[in-house]
Amino acid sequence: MSDSAAPAADSAAYDVIIVGAGAAGLYTGLCLPSHYRVAILSKDLPQRSASDWAQGGLAAVTAPDDSADLHYADTLQAGAGLCEPAAVRLLVESAPHCVASLLDLGVAFDRTNDHLALTLEAAHSRHRVLHAADTTGRAIVTTLLEQVLQRPNLEILAQSLAVDLWRDCDGRCCGVLLLQGQQLRWLAARAVILACGGGGQVFSQTTNPALSTGDGVALAGRAGAKLRDLEFFQFHPTALVWPGAPRFLISEAVRGEGAHVVDAQGDRFLFRYDDRGELAPRDIVSRAIYRHLLETGTEQVWLDLRPIPAATVEHRFPNILQKCRRWGLDPLQQPLPIAPAAHYWMGGIFTDLYGETSCPGLYAVGETACTGVHGANRLASNSLLECLVFGRQFQQLNLPSMQLDGDPSSSSQILQVTGDRDRWQQQRQALQDLVWKAAGICREADRLQAALAQVKAWQADFEADPLSQAIAAVPVGQAQQLEGLDAEALREWGELRNLLAIAQLILKSADFRTESRGGHYRSDYPQPDPAWQVHTDIQAGQWFTTAIACQ
């Protein structure tokens, strides 16, 4: 993060920079007033985002036997006492409007007899999850991207990594330090919206794509913005475990349609832990599987799709069928080997209902934000909905007048840089293994504190790295052409920097909260504590608690 005087006027400036090109970033861009000039930064190609991987669907009240009150109650119950009621009310009441907007844009949700097809997912009291087969996220992102490319005020900058936020002398966010290929430059704007997704890559076992490295939370934390509830990570219970395959997520909707979780003896053991069995909230299912694996000394249990009619599987889950068959598995003929993996981050950058953070000029939306809708445990299929509902709030964004220079560095300096790429890759793997073991499904103080000490030592070494030192010394307003490392190596450096930052934040937050609640389970404090029915907030290196807003 860099502080400087406000940049001078220049017609090349953007009104808004959106960091992230998943569902949250794209929909926010479409919702912003059309007279704003907007840059949407995509760390990779815009088609590659965590939203694109979302299989399950979009929760919204569209059926006559459902209601916003029921959706509200289900969300609060899943959130284990930490949801913000006003945020949840906004979420559920805005959902039908967002569905109508997506239909108008051309998203092709599945239908049954000309009605939107709805499925049931865990912890929902009604069938209310809309879907486009089992690639709902891809259907939404593809449509949103097509719309963005048609808007003359929206510009996508691909393969662009925001390295730091730019703040003026008054502490207002006025742009980003951007790494695009091998060029490092300052990009100015009247507002920055972080829509960077989650941070699942901090764990060795995760359903998240490789680009989910917690960039938004790390950027905001370095800029001094308030962060909230970072200990609450959701572990998905059914990730594929198969040699040579990634931890491919087998959608919760599969269990909603009737799939069974069984052990090697064919026993549906989940009912020993919760009367709802496969349809219990995913934190309960994940811990039940984790305990069963420990008790039996095995590495996986099994997800059996054969209780679902084959025609239903082929219609509803073609992507899952295709992926599994590619790896030599046929879900219609055999159970799938599965185990839990890190999936979704409930915590993030603290925002109000309009996406504002504690840092003027800085906003956040989607998984990188903590709006209060998920509490301690996200209700299935509320995540895509959150991207849309809170992206829609930017229709009302009113930016202050300020002078900007869109590209203050008209000429680039050549900067020779060096770095040990093999070492960065090894440290990333070691970090992921460490965080999985210390802050995975079950946590306890000794392991958390030992891991935290190790991460701090790694951070100190990383900050002393020649590349880290060189980038930290880049003057505000001066562009640099980095020579000596290619673009892929530079991105790996930036991602490792962010992973180290969020690892430290997660470990400290998990150690700070001495109870178990939602996605946060402490084996040394296994019960919820009413005194801890509060948010964990972080700002300026300090951890403190904040009460839930009144109903």
C-alpha cells in the first residue's frame, strides 16, 4: 500500500476500478451508472474465476409455497448466530429482482413445464435453488461477460494483478499499483471495488481454482481496512479424492437429489451424527466425515449417486458425469471416493449494505467481502446470490469530484529483478500443508500458535526477498518494466505474498476465537459460547469483537 498526494487531472483516469472479473465483478460493472468509466481487472482470463466453477445454483424465492421469511429463517439458522439481520433481509428480498435481471440478460436456467426448475439443498426448508444443469456459475458468468463486452464504458484488463492499493495523503483509496505482464504501473480511479473472490488456495485441500489466493483481503488488510470473521471457512464435505484429479467439488445438489454418503461397508454413517443425514448443514457433514475418517483410519468415504434415477443424473449433473468419466469413474455404476476440502470463506473485508469499507474510496463485493449474510456458516447457494444482490447496490454509487491522473507514469523505467521461483513454489506448498493441518476442519491452540509463528518467520524472509524489496521501493507515479523474471513468475510472487498475509490472519483469528461455531471448530473448545456470539474484527493489527446488530 502506498500513500501520496492526490494525482493530477488526466482524461485517461477511470472513475472506478473493479478488481476481479467473476460474477461479483462483472455484475457490479453492469450495475454501475453508465456514465462512469470502469476498468475491470482480471488476474487471468475473465472466463477463469471461482464463480465459473460454481455448480449448485442460485437460491431465490420463486415458488408459491416459499417466502422471503422462510429463506431469511433458513439463512439465519445456518449462520449459527452471526448473521447480520438487515443484510440477510436485503439478500432474500432482493433475490427475485436479481433472478428477473439474469433472465432479462439471457441466463438460461433449467425449466420444468415452462416453470423455473427448483432443487433442494442442505439446510433449505423449501425447493428454491435455481440451476443451469450443474454449471450454473458458468452460465451466469458467460452471460455477464457477453453483456460487459457490449458496454462502451466497461473495459476488461486481462492478466492484471493488483499488487497494492494507492491512497492519497488523506487516506482515501485513489487507485491501484498494477502488475500487467512484466509492467508495473499506477492506475488511478475515484473508487476501487474489490471483487477478488476467496482464498481457498491457502489450504492444501481445496475445491477452489488456483487463482483463489485471497488477494482482496490481503490488499485491504495492507491498506488498513477493517476485516471481519476470517476464522470462518466452510469446508465442503464432498470433494473428489482420486489419483491425478484435483479436489473436484461434487455439488451439494447431488445430495439434495437423493445421493447417499456411505463408508466402505455401505453404512450411511452420517445419521449417527445428525438426524438430517446427508441434508445436514455442510459444516456438520464435513466434521462427521472427518471424524469417521479418523476413527476408521481411512482417507475417503463414498458418495453414491445410484439412488438417483439415471436420467435425472444425466440431466442435472452432466458436468460432474463428464469430469468423473474423464478420470475413469462412472457415477452411474459406482460410488465416488470423496473427502472434505476447503471451499468458501464466510469472513472477509467488512462492508456496509452498500459495499463501503472502513477505508474511504474502497468498496468490496462477493466472497472477498463480509456483508454479514453468511454469519458463521453459509447457506448453500446463497453465495452467487450475494454477488448479485450486493453488486446491484452499486446502482446508487455516487462518487465525489476529485482530480485524477489515469496513468501518471508516461514513461517506464527498466528495473532488473531476480527471484527464486522454485523456492516460492515450494514455500507455497509448505504453507498450504501447514494451514490445512493447523486451521483445517478441526483446530486447537498449540497447533494454531506453532503454525502462526512459522508463518511470521516465512513472512519476514519473504519481505527481505530482493524482488519484494525492489517493488516496495517503486516511487508512486513511476512505471517500471520488470526484467529478469517472466510474467508467470511475477504473478507467483504476488500470490505467495497474499497467501502468507491471509494465512497469518486466519491462524490468528482461529486462535482468538475460543469456541466452536459454524465453520470454525476448536477441539479444545468444542461447544458454542454465548459470550462469543460476536464478530471478530481486525484493524491496524489489532483483534477485537463487535456485537451483532439488533434484529
